[in-house]
Amino acid sequence: MSNKAFIVIHFADKVEYLSDGFLEKNRDTVYEEQINILKASKFPLVADLFHDGKDSAPTATASSKINIRSSRPPVKASNKEHKKTVGYQFRSSLHLLMETLNATTPHYVRCIKPNDEKLPFHFNPKRAVQQLRACGVLETIRISAAGYPSRWSYHDFFNRYRVLVKKRDLANSDKKAICRSVLESLIKDPDKFQFGRTKIFFRAGQVAYLEKLRADKFRAATIMIQKAVRGWLQKVKYRRLKGATLILQRYCRGYLARRLAKHLRRTRAAVVLQKQYRMQRARRAYQRVRRAAVVIQAFARGMFVRRIYHQVLREHKATVIQKHVRGWMARRRFQRLRGAAIVIQCGFRRLKAKQALKALRIEARSAEHLKRLNVGMENKIVQLQRKIDDQNKELKTLSEQLSAITSTHTMEVEKLKKEVACYQQSQGEDRGPQLQEEVESLRTELQRAHSERKVLEDTHTREKDELRKRVADLEQENALLKNEKEQLNNQILCQSKDEFAQNSVKENLMMKKELEEERSRYQNLVKEYSRLEQRYDNLRDEMTILKQTPGHRRNPSNQSSLESDSNYPSISTSEVGDTEDTLQQVEEIGLEKAAMDMTVFLKLQKRVRELEQERKKLQVQLEKKEQQDGKRVPADQPSNDSDLDQDADLAYNSLKRQELESENKKLKNELNELRKAVADQASEHSPAAAGTPDSYSLLLNQLRVANEELEVRKEEVLILRTQIVSADQRRLAGKGSEPNINARTSWPNSEKHVDQEDAIEAYHGVCQTNRLLEAQLQAQSREHEEEVDNLKAQLEALKEEMDRQQQTFCQTLLLSPEAQVEFGIQQEMSRLTNENLDLKELVEKLEKNERKLKKQLKIYMKKVQDLEAAQALAQSERKRHELNRQVTVQRKEKDFQGMLEYHKEDEALLIRNLVTELKPQVLAGAVPCLPAYILYMCLRHADYVNDDLKVHSLLTSTINGIKKVLKKHNEDFEMTSFWLSNTCRLLHCLKQYSGDEGFMTQNTAKQNEHCLKNFDLTEYRQVLSDLSIQIYQQLIKIAEGLLQPMIVSAMLENESIQGLSGVKPTGYRKRTSSMPEGDNSYCLEAIIRQMNSFHTVMCDQGLDPEIILQVFRQIFYMINAVTLNNLLLRKDVCSWSTGMQLRYNISQLEEWLRGRNLHQSGAVETMEPLIQAAQLLQLKKKSPEDAEAICSLCTALSTQQIVKILNLYTPLNEFEERVTVAFIRTIQAQLQDRNDPQQLLLDFKHMFPVLFPFNPSSLTMDSIHIPACLNLEFLNEV
């Protein structure tokens, strides 16, 4: 072994190497060309070295590496493979290994053999330690333990372990300080880590500890998320199963109920037949038995009554005798006993007195007794003297009474003795035996009665015990039945409550949806009205400039803006040319298509009103012309040229009037057709809301009522005109013929004019009669329709009553006879109570009407008295008007009644100081909504003096002034909010003090005194409500204009969470990190500050809390729509980090809402699509389960929006995969059953319908103080 092998201690063990073939294996081969060159060397030594053993041994073994050259050098290939030795092969394999290692990331693995035999489940610790020591692992561990083997940069450490940072530390912008605080709180030993300038150094095991904490944190969050998601999935599954179960139960129960109803119907028919037959048979038998019983009872009762009468008579007579005898015997016995008692008392008292006298004598002889007697003897003597006097007085009175009693007693005794003697003499001696016999018979009857009474008592007690036992058993059975009934009722109630709750929830949702749609439709009409009003103002300004049309005769006194604003029935005007265009448009597109176009409808309505007004004006002008012509006939005649002009004007006016009347009729017919089409279309679109008054039907009813009133007024005017014309004709006919001849000769065209006027008057007379007949026919048809409707309603009510009675009768058939009787009594009681309640309601209504009529009667009587007094004292009032007014003002200032008086000429000044030139800052410390209170107090005084023109003018001027202010400050949020609060408060005051009991429930007695007395301002309330809607829409528009530039930057681009810039998508990180810090981008705090200012302004100005909630609901919807639209259009923000950032921003907005108590406004619900979009960006998007979770979670997003976000989703880094096409197709397949709207973006200009709930004020009008800064000194307090 020593010659061929050697041992080397290699690592942990000895390694034996064999030396056989070592040189051959490790010898490097030399090319033959190099050997030949060395052989041909000029140095002999070198040549000999390579010739030794070669030439002499030409037949060497084949293992020699150097061959003998032949005479001709062989030709060898230049690319012959060089022979590789073991070292060369090792070198080349090592080179290849190093290339592979350099191309990859190395991971070193130390392999330790557990034992030398390589046996399983056998560990040799000594061998393992040797291997570890030989590899240097133990020394490495010692070095690592002594140093800081792990290190992290501050930025990487913050990004990695940000989840371990507390929320209060994130507010600090210094990442080093955050890392220092985190490590000091997590690792208590300060020797386990060290802080450098750019990195943090950790000892061995600390990084693993931090990773464990991070994993535990993530695991807890994951468990929490899984818990919520799994719970939600189970809830959804349970609801689905519950819904299917309820459907099955509904159908089964419906089938069973129908079968039961059929059986009950048949049973009821059979029972009715049996009832009638049995009733007839039983009635006959009963009547026969009843007649016999009545005869028997009559005879028996007569006999019993006569017997009882005789017995009572005897008892009464015996009682009288016994009374007198027993009284006499009792008095005699009492006197005898009293005399004996008096004798005994006298003897006993005498004995006692003797004993006391003897004792007193003995005691009086002692000295002590004398001393005691002398103490206070004088006082005692006085007292005894008084007692003796009192006793003497009482003795005298008693003696007098005793003497009177004895005298009366003796007199009564003598009288009784005389009566007894007389009675004995009258009765004689034969009456004694009869009385004894009667007494003995009475005794026997009494004994028999006692025995019968005992028997009856025994039977009664026995029956009573039996009845008690039976009652106890019945009570137990009743208790059991009640328990069973309660259990069944509870089960039925639970089932019915569930069904009723579901149905009621569905009905409530449908009703709320329909109400919201109706309200939004009406507010869109109000918005369209304001737009048309603005257009009308612009066109009116243009018309004033361009109004130069010759030949067109029109009255120059057009309606002012005040009158246009005070038109109640519908939306305001547009230009005449627009209405003509709309008529052509209606003729082109047809009535059915134009029916639902409200702008066309309103323009046509306005055109009809204008034509009516123009027709009236022309009629007035015609009448004036006729009157002027009648006056000019007897006067000097003008020239022929002027006569011809007047005739031409009259002819022109008559022709134009005829044209206008025909056009008016045509427009009326078209308007009626449009109304019918609108009503039919509205009923087709909303069949479920047929019971509720639709806005179209309400509008049509108002128009119909207005037209009917207009027709009535026209008929009255026509009747008056016919009477006037007939009176003129009679007057002219009564005059002589000479004036007519003169007139005929002086007027050249008089015959033609008279014929024309006669024809016109005849035509008008025919038209009037036709109109009257048509009006009468229409009124009769309406009355007939109303009667038919009333009869139908009564018939339906009777049918319902019959059905209800049939149901109750079927229910009673199933009950026992006692229960039937009880149920019948309950039904009768309920019917009587209902009738009683109806009668009470009717009585209350009649009493209310009576009170109202009495109040009106008092008011009218007072008015009549005031009018008479005013007529009688008109002259004196004119002279003393100023003095009386000053006196009354001074007197009423002491007792302010909550009214403000102003003169008509001061109205413009009042509107200017209180509306147009008022600034909200002036009333900073005053009562909120002070202008509204002042206007109502002025309005109340106008109502108090019954001045309807003043009320109309004040309200119209106020409304126009507010519109001018809002038009001037159309971008001022504070001014718009100020007038919104004042308009709403004025509307609330008109409701609160209108006298309607529905609005007076919260009023005090003092506030009820401030109600309006004479006028009903319901129409003005509608105008103020429309104005409030316009102001609210302008307020929302201003708020959206201020907030919209901030939304995208604050919600999507700004980094509210520190550290998310490191996890943004590739390419986007550099772009954001290079932005300067002083850029004009907005943050979330800017939006919150702006909303804080909105909230502060609205609260300070006294705006109703319900309106503030609706304002912020609209603002949050706009934030949601703008943010979601930008998210759907930008690829660079569709990432996981944006989802985190967006969810954090939304949570901040929700906290702001809760902090301002605005979380009940529905603003959070409007943010639901944006919340789901943020969650969609954070969810996992790989497996079908993930797709199902996304579909179940994103219910507020449409299919197109979900697919768009998934297509735009950008991975965070190269390790995250993109959303695959197969996953998106899976989402589309699962969402294909949804009926989503086919739109990608949200309408951020959509506006929710606003609602102004009634909010009464607790202030009284007499407690309001008017500050001097308003410059309203001309107002007088009343």
C-alpha cells in the first residue's frame, strides 16, 4: 500500500488516493510538429533528449505517445482532436460551471451525510460535527452571531414592513424616524440592531422575527377578510334557498287554499239549503208548541198570581196587628225594667256614697290632707263653683225634658189603652179561636217552607259544587286551547309578517322610485321653465331693439315681468315665433309623438293664452270704437277721408277678430287633443301609479278648471253684451226718425256700415247661443259622468261589503255555536263602532264648517260695520288721518301684534333694501331667515286690512327681486344659499300660518293668532316652491363648479397614503416621482375644506337640515361620477395601489360625513359604484372562484364597466400577471343575465329630485326685532 497509495485528510475524513497510472492520466500530450522541431534543434542536448529510446526501440509499445517518423512525412489533418487529460477535463467542466453560475443567481447548499453507511433514520452526531467543522459552518455561525449579517435600506425596510407601523407614526414624513420608532417598539433589545446612515443592520434571527410578525399581521387580515367574504357568501346562499322555499310554499299554499275555498263554497251551499229547509220545519213545530205553551202559561200564571195576592194580603193584615201588639208589650216591659234598674242603681250608688263619705271623713281629720287642700284652694273653689253652676243648668234642662217625656208617655199609654178596648169590643170574643187557627196554619206553612228551603239549599250546594268542578275543567281546557291558539297565531303571524314585510318593502321601493321619478320629472320641467324664462327675457330685449314692423296694430301695453312671473297655472312664456314653429313641428311629427314633449305643450299653451289676451284687447278696442261712433253721430261730422279710414279700421279689426277667433278655436282643439294624448301616454307609462295623482293629470285638471272658469266668464260677458246691445236697439228704436234721416244723409256710408254691423251682431248672437248650448250640454254631460262614477263607486263598495260579509259568514260556519254568537256580537259591535266613528267624523266636519261660517259671518259683519262707519265718518277721517295714525302707532307699539305696515309707494324701497341690495354679511348676528319673517309680517298686515292688490304686488315684487339677485350673483354660493334659506322659510311661514289644521299641529296659541284671515295663498306657495327648486339647482351648479377641478387630482393622483409610490406600475413611478412638490395639484384635504365651508355657510344661514342632507348627497354623487369616469378612461390609474388609495380617500370622506352627522343623507350609497371599483382593483383575478366573487361583489357596476376596468388593469411589477382574456370572458359569461344599461360612463350632471319638507318655526312674530342696519324705518309696527 505504501508503494501504490497515499492518504490525505480531506475535510472531515481521510481520503485514500492510488498512484497507479497517475502520470499517464495527468500527462499533457505534445503535438508531433513541436517534437520534430525539438529533435531538429541545433543544441545536441535537446536533440538527444527527444531521440533517447526512440530510435533504439522502434518496436515500442502502442502506449508510447511519440511515434517514429517515416521517410516521407505523413499528412495529418489540421483539425485533429487533441487528447484531453483528466486535469484538462476538470478545468473545462469547472469553466462551464462558472459560466452557468455567473448567468444565474447562486444559492449555496451544504450537504451533510448523517452516517457513513447511508442508512435511513440513523444520525451520527460526531460525524455531522466533523463535517460542519471541516466546511467552516460553525466558524461562520460564530462570526455571524458576533456581527450584523442582515441589512436593509431605510426605504426598502419601510416598504417591506409598513404594515407593522402604527397609524399615528404615518403622519410623520421622516422615514428614518418612522423606522426607528417601529424597531424600538417591536425589538426590545437594542443590541439586536443598529442604525446607519443609509441602512439598518440586524443580528442573526431578527429579520426572521420581523418576517414572522409581518406574516402574522397578513394572516390576521386575511382571516378577517375570508371571514367576512365567507359569511356574505353563506348569507347569499341562504337567501337564495329561502326565496326558493318561499316560492314553493306559496304555490303549495295557494293550491291548498283554492281547494279549501272550493270545498267551503260547496259546503256553504249545502248548509244554506239545509238551513232553509230545517228552519221552515222547526218554525212550524215551534209556533205550534209556542201557542200551546202561551195558553197554559196564561192560566197557570193567573192562578199563581191570585194565590200570591191572597197570601200577601193576609200577611199584611197579620203584620199590622202584630205591630201594634208587640209595640205595646215592648213598651210595657221596657218601663218595668227601667223602674227596676233605677231602684237598683239608687241603692248601689247610695252604698258607694256612704263608703266614700266615710273615707273622706277619716282623711279630712289628718293634717296633711288639710295642707293639700289649702294648696290652690281658691282656684279650685272657683272651678267648683263654675261646675256647680253648669250642673245646675243641665239638671234644670234634664228635669224639663223628663217632665215632657213623662207627660207624653202617659198620654200615649192612655190612648193605646183606649184603642185596645175599642178593638176588643169591636172584634168580640169569637175572634180569638180564629186567630189561633190562623196562627197554627201559619206555623205549619212556616215549618214546611223551612224544610223546602233546606232541601233547596242542599240541592243548590250540590249543583254549585258540580258546576265549580265543571268550570275548573273547562278553564283548564280553555287554557290549553288558548296556548295552542297563541302558538298557532304566533306561527301565522311570523309567516304573514315575513311575507308582508317582503311585499311592503317591494311596494315601498316601487313607490319611492315612482315618487322620485315624478319629482325629478317635475323639477326638470321647472328647470326647463327657468331656461325658457331666460330665453324669453333675451328675446324680449332683442324685440325692443328690432321692433319696427309697420302695419301690425298691437296694443303697446304688454305684460311686464311682474305679471309674467305671477302666472300660476304653468311654466312661463316664450316668443310667439317659437309657438308658431312648434305648431308646424306638431303638424309634421304628429300628435302622438309630440304628446310627451312638454316644451311643445307649454309653448302651445302660452300661445293660446296670448291669443286669448289679444282677442280680449281687440274686443275692448271694438267696444270703445262703437261707443265713440255712437257719440259722434249727433255731433258735427268729420271729413270724408277720416270716415273712410274709420270704416277701413273697423273692417280690418272685424276681419282680424274673426281670424283670431278661428285660430283660437283651432288651437283649442289641438290643445285638447294634446292633453288627451299626454294623459293616455302617462297612464300607459305608469299603470302602477294609477291611484296616485300624476303631474300630467294634475296639470290637465288645473288647465281644465281654468278653461271652464274662462268659459263661464265668457258666457257672462256675452250675456251682458247681448243685454247692452238689445237695450241700445230699444233706445234707438224709441227715438224719432228724423235723427236717423239726418244721420243717414250726413254719413255717406251709413247704410253699408249698418248692414255690416247688423251682420256682425247677428253672427255674434248665433255664436253666443251656440256657446251657451254647448256649455249647457257639456255641464250636463259632466254631471252625468260624475253621477255614473259615483254610482259605480257605490256599487263597488257594496260588492266589497258583500264579499266581506260572505267571508265572515264562511268563518262563522267553521266555529262552534257559542263562538258563532260571540263572533256575531263582535261583528255587530265593530259595525256599530264604525258607524259611530263615521257619524262623529261627519259631526266634526259639520262643526268645523259651522265654526268657519260663523267666523266668516263675523268677519263680514265687521266689514259691513266698518264700511258703514267709514261712509258715515269719511269727512272727519280725512281731516284727522295724520293725527289718528300717529296715535294708533304709538299705542300699538306697546302691544306689538306681529304685523308691519307700509304704504304702497314704499314697496319699491322695501324690496330694494330687503332683497336686491341686501348682503348676507349684514345679518351675521341676527335671527336666521330674518328677511322672510319681515316679508311675512308685511304680508300679514295686507291680509289683515283685506287688500288683495297689496298682497299680490308684494309677493310678485319679492319673487322678481329674488330672481334678479340670483341672476346677478349666479356664481356666489353664499348669496344663493342665503336666498334659498329665506325662500324656504317664507314658504314654511305661508304654510304654518295658512289656517290649515294639517300645518298647525305644532303651533302655540300665540302663533295661531298670527294666521292669515282673509286670503288663501296656495297658488303662491306653489310659485315659491318652484322658485326654491330653481335656487337649489343653481346652488348645486355653483358647488359642482367649485369642486369639479379638485376631484380627479385629489381622488386619483394625490398620494394620501405614504409609501404607495414604490408599488405603482412600472413607468408610472418615475413620472410621479419627478414631479415637483410645489405643483398645483389638489389633495383630499382641499375637498374637505371646501365642503366644510359649504356646510358652515348653510348652517349659519339657517337652511333646513333636510335640504343640507340633499345638497351633500348631490355633491357626493358628482364626486363618484367624475372619479369613476376618469378611472374608466385612464389606464395609468387602474392598478392595485390606486385601489388602495381610492378606498382610503373614500373612508376619509365617510368619516367626514359621520363627523358632521350627514351619514343618513344617502351620500355613502351614491359612492357605492366607486367603492366597488376600488375593491375590484384589489381583488385577485385568476381562478373561476375569483370571477364569481367579483360578480357577487360588484353589483353597482355594470358589465361594461367591470370589463373595462379589467382590460385597463396594469400590474404593479414584472412579477404580477395581467388579467387574462379567458378570465374576462368568464366574467362576461357570468354577467350576461344582468339587465344593465348600455352605457359606460355615468352622467355627472344628473340631479336628484329635491324635497322641501315642512319645518315650522318656533319663533313668534311679535318677538322678532328689526335691526337698524336694514334701513326699514318706514315700516310701522302694528
